[in-house]
Amino acid sequence: MASESELVNQGITPHKWRKFQRILVVIGGIMVHLTLGSIYTYGNIAPYFVSYLKARGSSPNLTYEKASWIFSSSAMLQGLFGFIGGMMEMKIGTRLTILIGCLLVSGGVALTYFTINKGFIYLLLTYGFMFGTGIGISYYIPVGCAMRNVDDRKMELSSISNSIEGSAAQNEKTSENVTTPEEKLPEKNVNNDMTTLQMLKTKTFYHLWLLMFCDNHATILISTFYKAYGQTFIQNDHFLSIVGAFASVSNGIGRVMWGLLADHTSFQIAQMCITTSITCLFSLFNISELGGRAVFFVFVCLIFLSFSGIFSTFPSVAMKYFGSTHYAANFGLLCTALAASNISASFLSQSLYKHIGYHGLFFIAAGLSFIGFILAFLFREPTHTS
């Protein structure tokens, strides 16, 4: 890297160089998350997985409910390995950790070319376990890098990053809790820089964990079953694929929208709005059968727009209350709630679908979101003294 004097001689001030570095951090995060965000394409390709495995005879009794374990396992391991990825970053550095994670993601997809011809279990190992492990290791680290390097005057850059990638609006004005090497942390944040053990001793961690657990059931059920449910009354695969594409766009837009709302109001208000929206939409989702394609399209996009707020508000509140030094490890541990909710949602869908159908599963998601609303209503910003 060029020295400060060399940069000045080239007409580049240290301030401009730091600004350029911050932009590169955001661009790098976009490129990484464009790959990792492919996890949300599962709902669109799941019917093809099921029909292909049935046609080849390798898994003749495979159902959509059983196939949901592919998405659930990848999302579950994303939550479990988030903490491990944070520890790896502290030991071997940011770049190598992200490289290992992305290699596992790409390797899992590449090996699926072979495993899909072997049977469901082999497909689960590559597109579920291997894919999810790679996402977990590398998903949260670019977020932490962005929030540590992008100051509050670069909020528009973080919004662009998250809207393109559709991952999380983490780089919001919460970066006011972040410092550059040339700046000093505000006094109120010095005491917030917790280790993982310190975080586990706080009530805030468990309150946020339960809230994330309740919220994420809606994410799993809609991401896994929106196309399978749509096929019960819409016989147009091309249209359902278009719905998935627009849902992904809604996912990206929503992350910025909810992040901005939390930034200008509070985490509590944003979460209350998110959970209210999810509760209402899932409770009324069956209306789409009466309204046809247009109503189904609107509902799916609105649901994706709503649940995206889960991933845009939690990263920032985690850094705000637990600090930036151990952010990747701390937030990764918080995201074990995602792993637990994935296991729960998979068991619910596989054991209850035959008895209550899609409508029943959607009402369960609505009920859990309502519990999330209560948890959000009861949430109080902690006061740190040490």
C-alpha cells in the first residue's frame, strides 16, 4: 500500500483514500452477498428438485415437505456456523475466512451436479449442509466490515449495497457506533464492547434471540412453500417464477426500507411494524386463492418485503448493544436462533402439513409473528454501565 506521502504526491489526500477504501468495502460486500443470497432461490427451484428426483426413481416418495429440509438445513447451518465464522475471523483474518466460506458455497453447488443423480440424501449433503456451512462462515463478516468502515455520511452506500444483494440493511446509521482508526469511540460505546461471555450474561441477548426465533418461521415457510402453494391453484410455472423474481427484489428493497425506519425511529418500533405486517399477511394469505394470480403476486411480494426487516434490524442492534470488536462472533451466536427456528419450522411442516395443510402452517407463522410482536413491544433499550 502506498505511503501517505506518496498519496499526497499523486494528488490523493488521506481523506479521499479512506473514502475510497470504504467504498471498496461496500462493493466487496455486495459481490460476496450476491453469491450467498442465492439461498433464497430455493423456493423457485424446489419443485424441479422434487420432480427430477421422482422421475429418475432415486427418491420416488419425495414430497415438498420432506424436500424443505434442504433449505432448512442450509439456513440452520448458516445460523450455527455464524459464530464459528466469527471466531475464524479473529484467528485467521477476514479475507481467508470469507474465502473458505465462499469456496464451500460454490463447491456445494458444483457438487450438486453429481449428487442430484444419486438421491435426496446426497443432495441434502451438498446443497443443504455444505452450502449452508459456507454461508454461515462468510455471511456476517462483510456486514461487520462495512459497519466498521462506513461512517454515517455513507449511509446511502450501505443502502445500495443491501438493496442489490438483498441480504441486510446492516450498514445503516448504526455505523455511528463505529470508528475509523483516526477517530475515538464515543464514551457511551466503550462500555458496550462486550465479549461473547459478557453478552451471554445480559437479558438483552435472550430477548433478541427469542424475537428472532419467532420472526424467522415466516421466512422459512414462505421461502420454502410459496411456489408449491401457488401451484395448487395457479397452473403456470413461468408466472410463479416471475413471482419469485419480484419477491427477491422486494426482499432487497425491504431491507433498506426497514433499516431506514429503525434508523429514524427505533429498533422496537421497526420490529413492531414488521411483526404486525407478517401476522396480518399470513392470516389473510388464503385470500389469494380467491383473487387469483394478481392477489397471490401482491401477497408474496409483501411477505418478502416484510420478513426482510428481520435481517436489516438485528445486525445493527447487535452492534449497538454488544459492540463492534467481537461483532461477527456475537451476532453469529445470536443467529443460532435462526438455526433453531429452521429445525422447528421443518418439523412443523413435515409433521403437521397432512393434518392442517398450507393454511394451517400459515396461521402458525402468523401466531408466532404475533408472539414476536409482544416481545418487540416489551423490548426496552438496555442501560450499560460497565
